[in-house]
Amino acid sequence: MKKIAFAVLLLCSAFAWAVDPNPSDYTVNIHVSSSRILYGPPGSLQSFQGLNVLIDGKKYELTSYHGADTVLALGDYKAKLVRDDHRTAYESYQIYEFLFPDKKTSRFVVTGTIE
């Protein structure tokens, strides 16, 4: 009985943390100009989502590593910068979180810059 009560308590606490994202937190405008499915090494069943985007007038390549087998529709999206590490003056590691109209989110890593 104690195990069941603990499981129910754990499940309820997980639902308590599941809060809809606040749209006002997503202040970055991202224009997706191309979208594609990327595949892992031969024999691998992994797939990724690759995007070419425009953020503040600069071109970037973004990749989602969450096993995407779909292509994102082209257009404008709201996002927020959730990680912005600059270990040196010439290197960076950034992650953007997109907010979709149905309130779902997806994270994309900056994997390239384009001039």
C-alpha cells in the first residue's frame, strides 16, 4: 500500500510541475527559411531536425536532437534563448526554445553560422 501511495504522490508532483509556457517569455523572433530531416550514421535509426533561420538579421543553422522525423513549416516563430555560453571570445554554445501555437515547445541548438 505504501508503494502505491508513493507512486501516486510522485505522479501528482510531476503534474504540478507541468505548467504551460508563458508566451511573454518568448521574445525572440525567428524566421525559418528551410527545414529538413537529418539522419545519423548509416545503420542508425536516429533522425534530427535541421533548420536554416534568421535571428536579428543573422543567418544560423539550428538542429533539434530530439529524434524528429518531420519537417517544420517555414515561417516566423517566437522563441527564447535558454542557454548562451561563451567560453572564449570566439566560441559560443546557444540553445533556443521555440513556442508553437499549440503551446508545445521544442529546443534547437545553434550548430552553424552563415555569412
